[in-house]
Amino acid sequence: MTDNTDAGVWEEIASPFCGIASDDLTIQVEGNTVKVLENGDAVTTKGFETSITDTSPRVNGKEVSLEQAVTHIANLLRDSKQPVIGGMATDLNGARSAMAVADKARASIDNMDSSASMRNTLVLQDTGYMVTTLTEVRNRVDLLVVVGTDLEVSYPRFFERMVWNKESMFDQDIASREVVYLGKAPSGDASTSPQGKKAKVLSCDDADLPEVMSVLRALVKGKVIQAEQVGGIDVSDLTTLAEQLKQAKYSVVTWVAGDLDFDHAEATVQTLCEMVKDLNLDTRSSGLPLGGKEGSITANQVSAWQSGYPMRTNFNRSYPDYDPYLSDSKRMLDNDEVDVLVWISSYNIDRIPPESKAKTIVLGRSGMTFNNEPEVFIPVGTPGIDHAGRTFRCDGVVSIPLRKLRDSGLPSTFDVLTAVEQAL
């Protein structure tokens, strides 16, 4: 990793925004202005180039010192009967400090995207799954099946970096790789190989995915299906896909849980994961659950290390009490069960706290605008821009080091929450 501080240009920079942690960016920094010069995408460029507007903490709309804001937060938490720490869009140290405050304030802790991540977590807890890493995909995949997801929207550089890479560790013919979309069709051409081979698309509505996946798993197991179509897809096409999966040397079935937004989507994820297990009786196959944006993977990893549980854990009994229903922060806020909400969102100015009757504290990225001014707003630095840090990429196995690129003077989430913990 190199940098040219005189020219204000940084090379080989990792992105905390894209999920796959692209680490080949070239960034230009002039004062507080950041510009992506090379290898940016729609997600990464927006993340790096968001301008700083707010630099001072506010309490009830009035500018105060950081010390005054921290004292006010500590007083709110001390008097709270049911506090919630939500959002959790931060880096590893920020998540650690949030866990420490939750423990001391006897709060519930939850990630802003846990409704999606629970679709994977519930399957993992119930029946387990066999999943792989981005590195394994890049070096081994010969058949990629994308379920219910438009990868080009969520992860713009996924195909460039993980599928159509120039070479693999094992001299695989990259051009021979096959891509099949099941459900949503791709919105662009990223899934098309450099030689012009397009992905095969088997389209269906989200509501039909549970049935389609059940039939595909049955076909993989050699069952006879009497219907000619399911969800608008010819069973003959699903039979072909089942045979491709059985013949592949290393197939990967991938999905983004946040895109599977329908009732009991976790049952579809479970069917998919059980199909992967079935395939491994005779060949090699893996699942690839993609997530990790806005710090969700990082928050879950830190929670698991420190409490033994994922997000949606409550510390009201002075020990971690995991309940994915009772500690669902959205449900709690909707039912007016929360009196103080601490919302952490250090990456994306659009991820503001949900409307509620709770007294709201926001540790957010500078530039956020609110429908209703929170009781406390502290603009915090963005990991990988304003301070160094670590974040987990979407496969959950690698923590990526993030560089400090500028000196904005904004405190980190860790700095603020550590001060709050000490004040408590």
C-alpha cells in the first residue's frame, strides 16, 4: 500500500462501502475533499465523495462541545428504562465500544439490516450451511447460480473481481465459467464474460422463489416432477440447471438476504442451503451469502465474540440475552417500547434513524439531514477516510484494514462511545 501525500494521491486503498472490500482504489485528497480517481463504482464513489457539512455536535438543535454532548447522552442512558443501540453501521472498534455501552446501560443492541441478516442467521442456527469465501469463488468456481438478486446493483464490481478475473491460482479456463440467474434478471452486462458469453436467466417473481427452489432441489435429488412449469419457468429448464449443478466441479449458489424480501424468506434460504449439502454427496458445491454493507457483518462478528450471540441481544439482566423477536429494534420502536435510541450510522448519510417516540441520539456521518432533529447529533468520522479501522467484507472471513486519508477533526464512533461508557 503506497501513498503520495505531497500530491494528495493514495493508491491501493480498500473500500469500506462496496461489501467485497475492493482494495485497488486510487484516491485523491485535497483538504476535506475526497475523489475516487481509479476503480470506483456507484457505491464506492458515493461513499468516498460525500462532503463534510457538519462538524459540531448538537443537542436539541444547538451546537455544543463534544464533552457536553457526551454528558447529555450519558444522562439519557442513565435514566432510560429501555434503551436500544441501533444502526451499528461502524467499524470493528466502533462495534466493540457499542457493545460495551450496551452492557453498561443494559440496552438492547441491533443492526439496521438485521431483518435481512436474520434470514441467514436463523438457517445457520437451525440446520447449518456450507458456505465459501470470495477467494475460493475467484479461484475455483465453474458454475455460479445467482438466486433472487441483481448482483450488479448491490455489488457492482463482483463479476469483475470474482468471476471474470484474468487468472486463477489453479490455471482454470476463466472463459469456461457459467453464470445462471434464478429469479431477478441482471440490470446490466457485468455478468457477461469478456468473450461475450451472457448469463442464462430463468426469471420468476420473488413470491415464486420458494416453490422454484423446492422444485430445483427435488430435481437435484433425482425426484420426478409432473408439472411442466413452476413460477413461469419450464421444469425442463430447471432440470437442465440441476444437471449443470451435479456436473459442475465447484458450483457456487449466491444470494443477498436483503433482496429476498418476502414472507418466510428464511425457508427459501434453507432450501437453497440444503440443496448445496445434497450436491456435496457427489461433487463440490458451496453457498455464498452476501451482505456486509453498513457494517452488518462486522457488528455480528463482534457481538458473537463478546457475547456469544449475534445482533438482537439484550443486556437488561446484566448478561447477554439473545431473542431475535423480542430484541427486534424495529418491532420495539413500532410498539413504543423504547425510550432512548442510540443510532450509529457512520458510512451513509441516507441511513437515518426510523421515526419513533423515543429520545434519539445519532452518531452519524457528517451531512445527514433529518425529518425531525434528534435530541443529540454528533457528526462522527467515517472509517477508512477520517480514521483508521478494520471492517469485515461480505463473506465474513477477512477483516480489511482501513486507512486514515484526511485529518477532518471528526471523532470516531469508538472515541465517542468510549467517552459515554466512562461517563456512565
